[in-house]
Amino acid sequence: MAQYRRVSGSVGLITLQNPPVNALSASVRQGIVDSVKRALGDQKVKSVVICGQNGVFCGGADIREFGRQMSGPPLVPMIHDIEAANKPVVAAIEGSALGGGLELALGCHYRISHSKAKLGLPEVTLGLLPAAGGTQRLPRLIGVPAALNLITTGRHVTAAEALQLGILDHVTEHNTVDVAVKFALSVTGESLDGRRISSFSCAPLSDLDSLFEEAMLKARALQYFFFAQRAVGRWSTPSGARWDTSQPRPVRKAAVIGLGTMGRGITVALAQAGLSVVAVETHAKQLMEAKKAVPSMLKRGAVRGGTTIEPDSITYSETVQAVADVDLVIEAVFEDMALKEKVFQQLSIVCKPDTLLCTNTSSLDVDHLASQTRHPELVVGMHFFAPAHVMKLLEVVYGRRSSPAAVATAMQLGKKMGKVSVAVGNCRGFAGNRMLKRYLEQAFFLLEEGATPELVDRALEEFGFPMGVFRMSDLSGLDVGWRVRKADGLADTSLTGTSARVRQGCRYSPLGDLLCEHGRFGQKTGRGWYQYDKPGGRVAKSDPWLHNFLDEYRARHGLVPRCIDQQEVLERCLFVLINEGFQILEEGIAAGPEDIDAIYVFGYGWPRHRGGPMFYADMVGLERVVERLERYHQAHPNVPYLQPSGLLRRLVANGSPPIHKWRNVIKNRNSQL
Ligand SMILES: C[C@H](O)[C@H](C)C(=O)SCCNC(=O)CCNC(=O)[C@H](O)C(C)(C)COP(=O)([O-])OP(=O)([O-])OC[C@H]1O[C@@H](n2cnc3c(N)ncnc32)[C@H](O)[C@@H]1OP(=O)([O-])[O-]
């Protein structure tokens, strides 16, 4: 239904009435048609306002009518008649203007909105197109690129963004209908020639084809990724263990050893999954802090997710003896092999003989830890990503001796915790961090060659990462990698001359080590690749000190800075990461490209609409990836990882099959081993 009345003497006010969101049902459409006719026929009425009752403009087509026989006046001519009216029509938007609701507003001559309203064309999420003029009027109003983005993503925009895009004429904090009525009075009698959107011409674009091509690619990437997420659940290992033949064990009670940042997050995630948890921390002060932090993290999570958590589902202890009766333990102590060895030896004595022992190491050798226990077949890695109770990714790392049941149990527990669990083999850094290492190295090399953190980050952020590599490194802390490099004997800044930039015959950049020596650990110290207003500050600002430091560093090493463009940043950083991904597939560390793509999208911020690194390689074209890698390897022969991997070359030799056929090429290779 629609209510019609005359207000302020000469304004015809049409109010859509169809609770709860004033959807455009047959009777609403009929009401609009009748009211518009009345308003246009009434000589006293000089202008019209259309609004919705109860603070909602219109939620679009009435979904309850989908699949039924069409009745009542059709939308398209109804909206067209509004646009063709010879009296100004103003849409007063409160709450939402979605789908057909926005299309109705686009038929009006003016759009005024409350600041809290949301607008959008969400049809794509229902498998539809905005067919009541949305695909025609929106590009004419705001240009093809912005319209294409709204139509293909279905995202809702705030009134502020809609104003900026040019969808709205005015945004108000006050009573929207009152403002619209006043506005309608003020435009009475004005010419409507420039207000009918369907008469606008679309701004010509020279690269229209590539714009559409890009939108198609995004759609393909999203479709691929939908299936990739599901494929990772059907895991397999090179030894023949599989998701459909391996029986997971029930896990009711779990323990976490070590209540630092990771341990606390894991404790929360386990409790949220409905398990009872024994949380162990041997340092009294750290234990006390965790006892305060964990319940408040749980409370915040419960508020967000609308769930309730049994407060007594977690028991705290200062001794490892407390884990004697649990089904599964996740060790999350400091990343130090000697310490972890000790913990695993202890666990092996204290726990029931069939308890699964998991390590949350991010790179240490799972096989070595397994060798410290009486039942190495019950040891697997569960590599969480910080913050562990929020991040979706879990790498389940199987060792040489891990039993299929152990892998299946960890995979199932991950799923129960709401994670996307990906099974990967045991190697330094597993899949995600191993690839990341190459990406980081290239970013450092680019700085040596003349780039700035700002330039590298901008290229990566424009590609779609939420944060570039240097901003990310500042957030996660530069000291973490420094500690690992020191343990590996790499971070030696006493070396001078050419040997300062070479390790084990390969190019090495000590830039990260040097920054750490200056106490620049990133956000936590208020200085890193950028500067922050205080330790713990979040807003990265360009730092002249850093630029000076880079100049001096280059001068000291005789490096002549050159101009580096965004394309080189992307190719150097991303192709080397992709190349390592192919190496990982070749070695059987990951079973298929979907596993790597899921790891990168869920764990490392790879933009989902680019499908993941392996899908991206397929999109770019494997031949091109090989050709660029070869070129960069020629220019940097002391960076062996720029050499295209054997699998990548073999795929190209096999005619670059599409990504869903790569497993066949990998399988053929493995069966020849
Ligand atoms: C021609 C044109 O080209 C094409 C063909 C189209 O237009 S296709 C249609 C496009 N429109 C949409 O996709 C909008 C979908 N709706 C929403 O995004 C949201 O609902 C909302 C508007 C942002 C409000 O969110 P909310 O969080 O405040 O409340 P809610 O709990 O979600 O919803 C509150 C109640 O409203 C009901 N509802 C919402 N939208 C509806 C709709 N379009 N039709 C019928 N009922 C609807 C919903 O089922 C729920 O009912 P109940 O459960 O209480 O009985």
C-alpha cells in the first residue's frame, strides 16, 4: 500500500506502507501508481515527496512474491512515469534504499537521505540483476566504474559514500521527510530537464572493455574461491591418508600450554567451540594476566556473536600435571626449540597414552618435536594465526609419522573452532610463512634498489591487500623475524663490504636487522618502517629518518637508486611468492593449489577477488609468470628463488592447463618418483 496526502500546501507526500521494510509488493506498486497519478493531476500540488513508513525507505522487490505469478503494475514503467513527471519528485531516504528501492529513488529527480541510511543494489546476492533501471540509471549518474562495483558486489554504501559518489543530492541529520518537503517546495517550478537520469549520457571510457574484463575476472575468482574453500576440507597426504578414510577422535577436553598472546587466543577459540579447557602457564605473573584477559576476550566475543559461554569451561593451572586427563594438548610456549622439546618430553609422560599432542609453532620442525615423545604418531602441528580466536586460518601440519587419525582429529577440531583448516606437510615455515619469506625478501631488495616502504605498500594495497608488507611488518613486530634470523645465524650486522649483503652464497638484505638494532620494532616501539605518534600507535606516517637511513645505506654499499614502478613491485613480490607456492606443490607440502589459495586469503590478506596466489598465476598466464621470473633471475642471479620452479615449467610445457587440472600434472610427477 501507499498513503497519499498533501502537506505544506503544495507538496504531495507518498508514504510506502508494507512492513517491515516497505518492499515493493503488488499493492505497494499499485499504491505508488495511483498516488503519483493523483499528485500529478492535482493542480494544488506543485511537487512530490516519496518516503517509507517507520523510518525505512524501501527494501526493494518483495522477496515473498518471488516465484509467484506476477500481478499488479510492473516496476519499470512505474519508475519511468515518475521520472517523466512534470513536477519535481524527491525521494526522502531513511533506513535503507536497496535493490528496487534504490531504483525507485533513481527514478526521482532528487534524492535526500538521512546520514544513517544505507543504499545499494544487492540483487547479485540473490542471483538477480537490478533490472528495474538500476543497471541503466546508476552508471549514467555516477559513471560506469563505480556503478559496476556496486552492481557486481551488491555492497551497501553509507549515505556519506553515496553522497560522495553522486547518488545523493543531500544528506541530513534531521527529520528526512521534513527536509525533503522543504526542499520540494524550494524547487517548485524549476526545470527538470537536467534531472532525468535516463536522459544523461554515459561518460565515455576508453578502457571500457578492460573494465568489464576485470569485473568478469573478479567474478571468476570469487566463484573459484567458493569451491577452493570446500576443496581444502577434502585433504590428503602423500602417504595416502585421506579425509574420507581417516576417522577423527572425539575431543571433549583440551589443554593449552603457554598463555602468551597466542595461547590466550587459542584458549578462547577452544572455549567458544564448546570444549572444556585446561589453560597452563608456569609463570605466575603471566598466568595472573591471562586469568583477567581470557574472560574479557570471551565476553567481547559473546557480545559480538550473541552466544553464551560457560564461565567454568576453563580451568587455569601453573603446572603441566593438570593436563593428565585431556584428549588433546596445544603447546603455545615461546618459539624456542629447546623449550618446546622439554614441554613435549613432559607431556609425553604426563598425558594419557592416546592424547593428541599439537604444537602451535610457526616454523619449527614438527618431526623433531614428535621424536621427543613416546607416541610420535600422535603429534601434529596446529599453526594458528594471531589473533587466534579471530583469524579464520589454521594450518594443520602433519609430520612423517603423524597418524591419519591425528590429522583428521586436528582438522575436525579446527572446523569446530570455526576455522578453515588446511593440511600441509612439515617443512621450514610450512606453506604460508615459507612463501611469505620470499615475498619479504623481495620487498627488502626493492628498498635497497631505490624503492620506499610507501611505494611498495601502495602497490600492494592497490592490488587489494588490506596492508602492504611494511605496514604489516610494523603491526606484527620486526623483532619476531629478527629473532628467527639470529637463531639461524643470519642476522650478523658486523659484516661489512659485499659480505654484508650475502649469506650462504645468496643475496641477503640486512635492512630488517639494522632497524631492529636501532630499536625500531614497529608499532610497539612507535618506530619501524614508518613512525607512529606513540608506542602502540596505529597510524603509520612517513618517516624522514627512515628515508635518510636508506640513502646512507645505499651509499655505503655503492647501490645506485633507480626508479621502481608499481608493476615491478607486484611482479617481484608476488611472482616469487607464487614460485615458492609451485615448489611447495611439487614437494607435496600442499596437496593442491586450492590449499595454498585458502591459506593466503584467510591467513595473509590476499584479496579474495583475486582468488589466491595460485589462481592469480593462472589468470596472469603461467607463461608470463615464467618469462618475468626468468628476466628477474637474469638481473639478480644471486637470488635462486627467482628461478622458475620445475612444476611451473612443466605446467607450461604441458600447454598451461587451467588450475583445476594442475593436480593431474602434479600426480603424474609424484607417481614417477
Ligand atoms: C527489482 C529489483 O531489481 C530486484 C528484483 C530487487 O529489488 S531484489 C530485492 C533486493 N533487496 C534486498 O535484497 C534487501 C534484502 N534485505 C536486507 O538487506 C535487509 O533485510 C534490510 C532491508 C537491510 C533490513 O535489515 P535488518 O537487519 O534491519 O532486518 P532483517 O532482519 O534483515 O529484515 C527484517 C524483516 O524484513 C524482511 N525483509 C527484508 N527485506 C525484504 C524484502 N526485500 N522483501 C520482503 N521481506 C523483506 C526480512 O525477511 C525480515 O522479516 P522477518 O524475519 O522479521 O519476518
